[in-house]
Amino acid sequence: MTEAGNTLTLETTKGPVVIEMRPDLAPGHVAHIKKLVEEKFYDGVVFHRVIDGFMAQTGCPHGTGTGGSKYPNIKAEFNAEPHVRGVVSMARAQDPNSANSQFFIVFNDARFLDKQYTVWGKVVSGMENVDKIKRGEPVRDPDKIISAALS
């Protein structure tokens, strides 16, 4: 049973994707994502880096993978949750404490990421829509998050 307010629904150009957020794993990250969702930060943001068989990344306001929110970066909350199909994890630069607004959804098991990136959720519905997201690095005419909402 998901705690109230910990369900994130992304309405994408390929259909809805429902993510169960895990504050038990990464309370700081979940709080940060919720704040950004409430501010409509993710509305209209594209999936800028989508690698077949690996993951779909989004959350850059510039659509290039170079940007974040107006807030400071988040301290890493690495956990033992495995990077398997449907897991949602934070993107970051070399610095472990450099996650900000970008995150990715894993298509297939990517266990080499375990304990190096902060897992904060898992897709519980709509993974078939994630599978339809247009691939590319960068993606030409990318799919996007039309709107993000908490429930």
C-alpha cells in the first residue's frame, strides 16, 4: 500500500506512467521531486537521453542533459534497491552529491548502477508506455512529460 502523496503520475506523449515513490529509501530525493512536481517543473520536459535496452532519462529543463532546477543539488542517498526493469533513479554528474532534477527509468536490469545512483521509485503502471519512448542520444523530436501530478 502506497502512502498518500507518494504516487507520481507522468502523463507522457506515449501515455500515463505511474511511479510509486519510496521515501523509505530516499526521503530527501522524494521530498525534492515532490517540490518540483508541485511547482510544475517537469511539465513539458523531454526525455532527452533514451538508450535502447538501458534507460530513458528526463528532467533537464533545457532538454540537453545539462540543467537542473533552481534548487541546490541533493546529497546522495544510495541504497540497496537493485536497478531492475521499472526502477526510477536519479541521474547525476561525477560527484555523487550532484543529483538535482534529472532522473531515469530503467528498461532492463542494470545492476552495475546499484549503490552508485539513488533509487527513489518504481513504475507500477504504464511501463509499456515507457517502452514506447523514442530512442536517441540526443533524441530527435523527443517524447515528453506533458504533466506530472502527485496523488
